Amino acid sequence: EFVDVSLNVQPRRKLVHLINFPVGKQLNTGWRHAGRTIVPLRDIALRVKLAAHERVREVRVASSENSIAFVQEDAWVCVTVPALDDHEIVIVELA
């Protein structure tokens, strides 16, 4: 309930931003306040919708540039994001 998800589409890739807001902070400003607690999350299931012609070449997380395992099921790519502290970008590279 405190993670914001947004999708940016670029040529040949999709970027999914995961932003972990501090607990107890209202989400209307987007700014963090000192002294608020961010609860780290692990093993987040994420599905990204693909167009009919799109095929995934690689999925990686921006913080480490490590590739992560994915499964492409029809019009979806499914991944498990290993960790989310404050902000992570999941990069879906298309073939």
C-alpha cells in the first residue's frame, strides 16, 4: 500500500519504477521527510503487459545492473524483483 509503480515506455524497452514511500507519509507530494521509516521489501512479484508482437530479451534491475529471471506468458512478462529499498527501476529489454 506504500509502493508507487509507474511505467515508462521507450523504444525497445519498458522501465518500471518502483518507489517505496516512507510509512505514515501521505502520498500526494512525492517528497520524503527526514525521520520517516522506509520498510525494505523483498521478492516482489511484478507483471508487465506486452504488445502482441513484443518479445523480451532481458530483464534487469537498474541499481545493480544484474539480470533477473523472467517468464514470458502470452502478453505478459513476469519477474520477481529481489529487493526494494527506496527506489528501483526494472528494465525490460525487448528483442
